[in-house]
Amino acid sequence: MVDARPDVPESEPPTRFAPEPLRRKSEPASPLRSAVAYLARTFGPGEVGLGEVRSGAPGSPRLRGVALLSGTLASLVMILRLFVPQTVGMAEQGAGQQLLCSLGVRNLRPWGYTDFTNFIHPSWVPHQYFGEACGFTGSGEPVYSSQLLLLWLGKWLTPVLGWGPGLDTRAVGIVCCVVFGALVAGLVAALPGRKPFRVLIAALVTLVTADGVFADFFVSPYSEPAAILGTLALAVALLRYWNSGRPRWASVLMVVFAAAFTVSAMPQMVSWLPAVALALLWLPVGARRRASSARRRWQAFVMPAAAVVAIAGVAVAFLAVEPKRATEMNLYNAVFASILPDSPDPVADLKWLGLDRSFVTAVGSTMDSINSAVYNPHYPQFGEQINPGKIATFFATHPERLIGLGERGISALLTPELSDAGSYMADSGQGPGVKERRVPVVLGLYTAMKAAPVALLGLHLLTLLLGFAVAARRKSGIGRLAVVMVLGCWAQFWVVLILEGQPEIHRQMIVAGFVSALCVPLLVALVSILASKSTQPQSQPHVV
């Protein structure tokens, strides 16, 4: 009996990509054109389509070997980058204590703020807290993050590497490098096209992550590594999900776990929920139309919908346990450090927000400032009137204020270095507060973009448009991934600006800056596919 494979629709035969001819046969080949043609033949995507939609299997043993080798090399590159010739990382500015104290450790560092922020102090020794400040500063509420999983692994690895009891953030850095290598291996296996093309894209992702702006966070007590690695894990899981051609339990669960880890890394990462929901439901819309049985139609919608509900549940639970003090500080910063300082009429804005006009003396302050609004006798009014919904409504009804806010956000994103946090250990021989720039690729790109910040928006829009173009041609999940990444980045960008205020905005924009930098390897992949000539061979019947 001859029948078509049920999981490969006859209307979507495999697509083979070949480089477009760069010249007519009668024209002589210039050296530049010959070089471009060679690169296209070597690193072009090749065949994309059938292997991607058939089953999402890891591929041939040879491909698995390439993926494993690529992941191993990526781990080694990151380890060498962080520890040779000397350790580099991100100096702790006081916030790390909030998270690590739950592991029963305290940092061995000088008492003076300037002294311990000038250098990294990776050693955290065992300590039993009895009525001392553990948890969020000012309230002692516990702080949760998926970063605790990486920290726990680092705590287990610390004595194994001979760094004594407790936790050493250098061990956490090694854990992050190993996880990153595993994700690169998964990326090579999940990407479409020929092996050189897969390796090229994975190498570009490694180059972006190796920039000190991002990699230095691996050796730190901060939550950014979980957000960065979670974003990469989500990208790999979504590619595997789309590769399967229709929702399967294994691929859906991979997306759920990766998304749950990502949104629980930092409160601002919850903003990715709409983009993840779009990613999960994008495939089933087409799969539902092609499904030939009620069971497949059920799988095409119910499984992804259930996954969206599960991820939303994790996000809601994570926000529910966020320290109330942190929420109050974010709202305070949104009002007194974002809305009022650039207002043409602060008193009118206070009236709109339902606050007493006497709060105008606190414009530009934080909760720790001398002129903080917390000393105002009307401060209880702030807790009664201000909430995230009201802040969002204010900007929705004052769209002209979003322009200046967006400009400040882009400026912060393009200035990703934390100037008040050193990169070296105290015994490194480097001066206080010195920043390392071993792989300044992203830093150099962003510095150049600061001359024309609109270039960042252009980068995003180009990635978005080419992503839609590739997705419409159904050549590859890379198109869908580009769209999801840009939309997720935009959502996070605006959530940070509107709901978290201006203080520490440079650090708050680190993850959005990382996703923006990932647009470069995504563009290389998208352009390679769109610039290639596609042919549609007839589908072959499957003998049952």
C-alpha cells in the first residue's frame, strides 16, 4: 500500500537551498564574487525542510558528533575566556547577598562599599544567620530565582575544586560554561541546514555570549546568568518544538521547562510570557488545518494551550513570592525617578496619580535618599494609590512621555558596562574598578551604535521583517525564532522602563542587550536562507 507520511504533508515537500548565481556565465568572475560564492557554497544552509519537519530527531550520528564537539569547544572557550590568564567576573554591589544568604553563606569581602565593588570577591563561606539581614534589603523577605539551581550546583562543585567549604562564584562560572556548552550542542542539533551553516551560527552565538558585558556575570552572585542561559535554552527548545512538525509531548515539555526556568530567573523576565505563548501556538494554527483526525486536532491545540497555562502558572507563582519591598521600590522609582523628573508639570502628574502635591519635594529621589518621599507624612497614600496598573495607564494616556523614556532606555541598552563594578580579583595586579575587555565585540558594536541609536531599532525591525519573510516561506523555524526573540526583547524593554524605573537601568537592560546582540547571528541565518535559491522537488510517497 502506498501512502504519504502522516507527519509530512504532501503540500509541503522538502526544500533544497543552493546559492543564487552571482554572475552570468558569460561574465568573468571577479575575485570578490568568487570569494562570496565560495562562502555561500561552504556556509550556505543547503537543504532545509524535510529533516526539519519530519520528526525533530537529533539527526545522524555524524551530526550528533558535530553537535557534541561544538558544545565541548564552546564550553572550553568560555572557561578559557573567564579564567585564563586570570579570573574575571562581575563585582558584587550588595544585591548578591539577598540571594546567596538562603544557601547559608556570606561573602568574604571588605566592609567599605567602594572597597568591595572595585574587585570581585568570589569566596562565600558557611554562615548561620540568626536575626541578621538575610533576604531582600530592608525587609528580610526571601528572594527566589532559578539562578539558585546554578548556585546550588556551584556550591556542590566548590569543595571538589579545592576552594574550601561554602560557595565560590568561580565554581558557579564553570557550571555556567558547561551549561552553555550543552546549549550550543543542542543548538547545532536543532538548527536547519548543512553542518558548516549550523556551526557558523553557533560560533556567532558563542562570540556574542563571550563578550565581557555578558560572560562576566557567570562569575557573580547575580541572577543574570539564569536569564541569559534560560533565553538560549528557550531558543533551542522552540527550534526542537517547531522541528517536530506537530506538537509532541517531549518537545512541548522541553519548552515548558525552558520557559519556566527563564521567567523565574528575574521578575522582568515574566514579560516574555506573551512571546512564548505566540511561539507555542504558532505551529498548531497551521497543524490544526492539516490534521486529518480528531486526535491530531486535539494534540495540535490542547497540548500547546496546556503548556501556555502551565508557564503562566509558574510566572504568576513567581511574581506572588516576589518581595513586597521590591515591588514597592520599583513603583517608587517609576514615579519619582521616571515620571516626575522629566515632567513639564510634576504637580499635575501628582494630581493625576492621586498623590498629594507635597510629594513634589521628592522628585528625582530613591527610597534611600535624604529627600525620599518615605519621610512625607502622606506616604501611606502612595501605597493606596500606586500600583503597576496605574503606572501603565499613566503612560498609555501620556504617549508623548514614552518617546523620551524610550530614548533613555536605548541609551542605557547601548551602554551595557557597569562602570562601578570591577572585573578582576584583588590580587590580580589590576587597579581598582578596572573593566576587562577581552572579547569586546558587542561592546564595540553598541559603542558605534550610540552615534546613531536609531540603528538599534533598525537592527530589530530588519530581524523582525526577515523573520516573518522566512516564516512565511515555511523554510525554517529560524524565522519564527527571530520574530519571537524580537517581540520578547521589546516586551522586556518596555516593562523595565515603565515598571522598574531609572535607577540601575544599565544592569536592568543587560538581558535585553543580550537578546538584541543575538539579532546578529539570527540575521546571518535569515539572510543566508533568503539569499539562497530554493527548488521544490516532488515529494516521494512512503510505502507502508
